Amino acid sequence: MNAVKNIVDDLTSFTAGLINIPSFTGQEQEMAEAVLKKLQEVGVDEAWIDGIGNVTGVLYGAGEGPNILLSGHLDIVPAGRLENWQHDPFGGEIDAQGNLHGRGAADMKGGLAAILFTMQLFKGLKDQGIRLPGNLIFSGVVYEEAAEMFGMEYLVTKTLPEKGLSFDVCYLAEPTSGRIHLGHRGKVELVLTTRGRTAHSSSPWMGINALEKMTPVLERIFNQIGPNLPSHPQLGKCSITVTNLVCRPGALSIIPDECEISIDRRYLPGEDLPGILQSFDELFAELKASDPEFEASIRARTILETSYTGYQKEVQKHHPVWILEVDHPFVQKTRQALQRVGLPAEIGYWRGGTDASMTAGLLGIPTIGYSGAEESLAHTPEEHIPLRVLAEDVEAYVSILCELFGIDLSELDK
């Protein structure tokens, strides 16, 4: 596709420039401003940064639909120990094999750049007089890596409605290793607390040790609950694990009167958060029946987050489960579009969570993930994206949009 070949150099340098920006969660301002500047240079019909710090750009269509959202996140995870990296994590270096290295290359500055340059090519189509039947919306959201949907929730509940915008399908340019991803397990971070009574550690029988009361809970999680969780043919197995344990007051020579564990629970269709919490309440009732001193509670973890703009909200550490059927018309059109440009059209599913928990899991809007970036490289010191994949991602999204909008692909090369 000549239209894509003509932008490869700009696409490469722009993506490398994004990798140069350490846009950690809550510190995305420089990244947001770089993306906004590019949208303005492209000349989309409207582009702005909203109250939480998301970047949005719109090419307005004829109002006949479908309205399409191309979305990605601006934030990245920390680089970790620098000695584990062979390339500067923020250098945007290109090796002899044509791989662009750095934190966020795969997750997901490469994908974000690809959909941004797709917007550029479709602006060119509009300039040629090609009619877009629906709106084409770009979004770069904040706070995705924190697994709270903080930025995406603001986008879909405030930013777009305030502009009178909606979308019929969402494409996430998260790394999918070149597969079409159609779902992932739900995830919730649970806080389970047992309670007791303090006493001097020289006389432990005078108190109630909250850590001791946690012992049967841990035994049930690891030996009974975990091994018996169900599986799903596409999304895989449920899981449960304990990631942290804290005792309070946490001082020497005192029996703790509070013990808290953090639980990572991944769940499948047919389960939900109220049901998961209820199952623990039933466990507590069973334990209390044999130990009247047993006292425990469980909740989904919440946290007060603050975006770089100063916007604050208490959010839940929860990604609801979602799955889109393979025979959905948008999925079939996506497969046809990828095959048209010689790319694989295999179906896959994410192991981790994404902002599709908001668009698909809570709002029920068809959501599809696609990028040639390797999913297994996300968050690792080996993170990179081949320059070939960058260009292929643009070709893929151009073909997908042409298929959904009913535009002849050859119009791009005129």
C-alpha cells in the first residue's frame, strides 16, 4: 500500500519520539501534548485534551454510521532495573534487525502511533472528497495500566457525551501478536481482613491473633478454592492468588489485632463481583461456626486516584469480564479486511485486562483488539516492536476502516 509506504519514516520517528517520553501512570501530560500536537498537524476536524487528561480527535462523518472509536492508552509501566535492559528503555533505539526498542514500544506506543497515522490517512481521504458515513474517533486515555479504567470511564461517560458523540464499535490497539482479540477474564483485587484483639506477645493467650485467624482462610484459598475454579474454552481458567499480607499494629512484642491479605481473582462469564464476595461471606460463616472468635470481612479494593490535570475520583480495582462472539459482523468484517492486505486473521484472547472491560464489559459495545506487537513483550526489558509491524498495523487499520465504512481500499493510493 503506497499510502502507508509514504508515511513509514514519519511513523517511525514519531513512535520513537513517544518512547522518549517517560509517560508513567499519572504523569502522561507530555505524552498527551505530543499526541494532541500530531492530531492538530494532521488537521482532524476537532482535537482536545479533556478534564482528566485524555486526548481525543474526531473526523466527522455523514451521520449514517457506523461510528468507530480507535483507542489506546498513554501511560506505561516503569522500566525496572536498568541493568536488565540491552537498550535504553527511553532511547527509542532501532537495532540492526529493524526493531524499535523501549518501554511502551509494544504496550502500546507502537499501536497508538499506528491508529494516529491511520487518522492521518483518513483525513487525506476526506480532503479528496471521499465521504465517511460515520464518525471516526481517536482516543489516547490516561491511567490504563493501573487497571481501574479511570481514563476510559471519563472518556465514555463525560468527554464523548458532552460532545454528542457515541460509537458503535471500539478497536483497541493493545498488543495482540497479530491476532484479533475478542475478550479476557475479569479481574478484581480483593482486600480480605481478619480481626482479633491485641495482647503482649509474652502472653499470647490474652489476645486473639488476627494472623492465626487468617491461617484457615489461606488454607482454603490455596488448597480448596483455587484448584476447583472453572475454565472457559476461550478465556482459559479462573485463578485466585494472594499477593500481599500485612499485620497491624505491626510492632514487636504485640499480638496483631488485624491481618489483611490482597487477593488477585480472575473470573469468567457467569460470575460477577457480588457473587464472588458472597462466596467469601459463606466461607466466613462456615469458619465462624467452628470458631466463635473468627471475624473477617472482604471488599473490592478502592483507591483515590488523581490524574495529571488534578481530577480526582475513588475508583475500584476491577476489570469486568467480557467476550465478543466470533460470528459478530464486526469481527467478520475485521477478518476479511486483514486477509485483504495479506495479514493473518486468527482469533485470540488476552490473558491480562484492558479498558475493553469498560467499553464491552460494562457498556456492551462491541470491542476488538488488534496490533501486531508481541503481547509477551509487554512490561519486559526486551520490549520492542519491529518497524515492519508498525507499518502493517497501519495497513491493517486502514483496511478495517475501509471495510466498515464501505470505502474502496484503492482510494488510499490515488
